[in-house]
Amino acid sequence: MDLASWRDLILIIWGLVTTVCIVFITVILFLFYRRTISLIESTDLVVARVGRIVEYAEMEIVKPIKQFGSMIQGLVQGVSIFSRIFRKKEDQDE
């Protein structure tokens, strides 16, 4: 065998090895993709559940606290209005 035949043989072997490696890497990436997709889907489910929990907590906890705060603020404003009215009458009496 001369040098050109060895070169051709090496190129053919190198091409076969490269092809096998590419197929092997493609299969591994595909399997990784399938596992990743299932993880992403389960993560989406968890995010949806957490969103529902947060929405429920907002409706059951935050909304009544806002209403109570608004009621207290209204009472404070009402008391301050009445106190200004009575203070003005006292100031006029003197």
C-alpha cells in the first residue's frame, strides 16, 4: 500500500468514527431533551399551583386587611372632622 491508500483509509475511518459520534451525541441530546421536557412540564404545574395559592391567599387574607384598614382610616377621618368642628365652637366661645 502506498501513502495515498493509507491517507484514503484514514479519511474513511475518520469519517465513520465522526458519523458514529454525531449519531451517539444526537441520541444523548434527544434523551436529555425528553427528560427536560417532563421537568419543564412538572415545573409549569407547580408554578400554576403556587399562582392559585397566592391568589387564594390574596382573596382571603389581604382583601379583609385592606377593608379593615380602610374602615380604620374612615373612623380616624370622621373623628378628626368632629374634633375640628367642636374645637372651632370652643374657639368662638372664648
